[in-house]
Amino acid sequence: MQVDAVLVLFCVWLVGAAGRTAQSPGHKLETHKQSSPIYKRSPDMTKSLVTKSEQLLRIDDHDFTMRPAFGGPPIPVGVDVQVESLDTISEVDMDFTMTLYLRHYWKDERLSFQSTNNQSMTFDSRLVKKIWVPDMFFVHSKRSFIHDTTTDNVMLRVYPDGNVLYSLRVTVTAMCNMDLSRFPLDTQTCSLEIESYAYTDDDLMLYWKKGNESLNTDDRISLSQFLIQKFHTTTKLAFYSSTGWYNRLYIHFTLRRHIFFFLLQTYFPATLMVMLSWVSFWIDRRAVPARVPLGITTVLTMSTIITGVNASMPRVSYIKAVDIYLWVSFVFVFLSVIEYAAVNYLSTVQERKERKLRERLPCTCGIGNPDEMMIDPQITGYGSMDVNTTGNYGMPENGGRQDRILAEVALNDPQLAGQVKPSRGYVNIWIDTHAIDKYSRVVFPGAYFLFNIIYWSIYS
């Protein structure tokens, strides 16, 4: 009996050992899987957080196509702006380009959530597409875009009580109606206008969050042609006959143009051309090759300056300040050419009359010595000093002085005067063309100087 009992215990032990041996490979494999990092899958934290955020904000439990508190009072939306840069001001297109941070503030109780530490949650543009945001647009804008480098420059911040901050970085090119009647001595005021596209003042109340303090600018903003004098904000109501009244926010900025560039490029060259045209008044009237090209050169140069200025300006229907200065300068240059034409014409007329008078005079052989008569004061009325000092003043070199004195002798001598047909006298024949140049040397500079005083006193 004892032997049988031992045999039975031995058989039971063998069966148990065989069972443990059969289970051990699977047990080792399972242990290996649990301990190996290859079989461990790290959770997708992004998907987990998005899912938790949407569940926390209850995005799927509300209809965000409707504004907050729909059917109730208008929702107040505060706005503030940080101007990053004022890029370009174009007189030709009459517009400006500005880069700014546009921030909206409102409260949407549908986005409120429980928080133990009262901390806000910040999201990017992906959540913006799933909730309600104000539909702002820029009135009178030509082009605008939201920056997207390296991602969309959009930020959404939600607070536990439902307050929302929505910020985006925008570059906008908008229209600016400029009055160029005082150009380039002008001051321009441009405006950027912000308005809701769909919601009237019955649904959305748009306002500056902190009044004028809602507009902040970078101190480093500067323009090559303008001095930025000031920024300020206003709020008005805009009416559309088809849809109603809308709240509109304005950003006004005043620009004063720098004048130094235009002084160097326009005013100084024009003034120098006018002064150059006065040089011809000191050149002898018989020097036609010298005076004519000088006048033509100054006229053509003034025409080039006027064309260059107008090429960079819009085609406005009124006269600008620079047009007045340039065209008056052009008139002065043109009159200097006309002055020489008058001098040359009168000189020709004078020589022609002297030639006719000389032909009508009797032969001077009856006069003892013409040269002695010319210097005899009792006959001619001229002394030796008179003859020497007159020189060629106002007369041609080829015998003009002798012809003048002989002509006067003939008219003063009773015997010779009877042989000459009476006329209005020699005074009407002799014209001092040098006097025109003399007067021009004073009148032209004086008139131009007076014009400059009046011009700069009005437009400065």
C-alpha cells in the first residue's frame, strides 16, 4: 500500500511538471512584450489635447454660426490696434500700405469652462474656424492679407469666464484721398476704417477698447518723404440704404511732407535756370550766336523739369503749388528770349532808318572837313569828350557814329536841312537799344525776387 501511494504521488508530480513546462514559453513571451520598448505605443498627445479642449469648451454642443446672445442686446466687441509699420504712401495711386496687429475682445459664454487655477487656453487658427468670431473688414481697402509665415499669424485666447481675445497680423493697402493743391508743401491726413461686414449696430457694437489708448505705434516708424505728426482714433456710424447702420472705427494719421528733397530736385534747378537766362542781358546784342542758344537752352531745360515733375504725379484737374512755381519760372525764361528778339528787331529797324537817311543826305563834299565838323561843338553840339565817350554805344561799328553826327549836322544846318525832306527829326530815328538790356537787368531779377517772397509766404 505504501508503494502504491508513492507511485501515485510521483505520477501527480510528473503531470504538474509537464504542465508548467508547456506554459512557460508563452509566459516568457508575454513578459518580453511587456518589458520591450518596441511594443510600447506612446500616446498622441496632440490628438488627446485637442479632443480634451473641444470637450472642455463643448464645441459640439453649440451652434457657433450664430452670434453670442442671439436675439438679445448687441454684443460689444472691443478693438485695439498695434501699428507695426507704415510702408508706402503713393500720390499716384492715392493709397497707403500699413502692417498692424488687430485684436478683438468679446465675451461668449458658450466657451466658458471650469478651471481650478483660472488660467486661459491659447489656440491657433484651427480652432478659429470652429467658433464664432467678428467679421471685420477694412473699408476702402484695395488689398489685404493675413501673414502666414511660418504659420497663420492668428491667435485665439479663451478665458474660463468666456472672455475671448482674437488677434491677427494683417497688411492692408487702403485708399487715401489726397489734396495736392499745396504739393510739395502739403500736409495729408489718411484714415484706415474698420467695420463689421454682416452685423449692424443692432447685433454688434464695435468700439475702441481704451479710447485713444487703444492705438499703439512703434516709435521706429518713419517714412522717407513724410513726417508722421500724430495718430488718433474716432468712432462713427455708417449707413447703407439696403442693410442699415453699422459701427465704424477710424484710425487717422497726419503726414507732413519733407520739402528738402523737392528743393534740391525741383526748386533750385528752376531758380538757377531763370538766373542763367539773365546772363544774356550782359551779352552784346550783336552776339547772336551767344544769346540765342543760351535762351533756347534755358527754355528747354525748364520744359524738362516740368515734364519730370508731372510724370511722377497723378493727373489732377487743379493747379499744384509746384506747378505755379515752375510755370512762372518758365515765363521768366521765355520772356528773356522775347526781350532779345525785341532788342534785335529794334536794332534792325534803327539801322534801316539810318541807312535811308544817309541815302537822302546831300554829298558831304560841300562840307569843308567832315571830321573837323564832327568835333566842332559850335556845329555839332558835341565836344571832343562827347565823341570819345559815346564810342560805339548803341551804334554799329561801320560808320554808325559818323553817320549819326552827319545826320544831325544835316538837320541842324539851315542850308543842308532844306535839301532834306522834313521829318519828325533825328530823335525819332535814333533808338538806344542798350536801354532795354539795362532795364531788363533790374526789372527781371526784381520781379522774380518779389514773386519768391509772395510764393513762400503763402505756401510755407
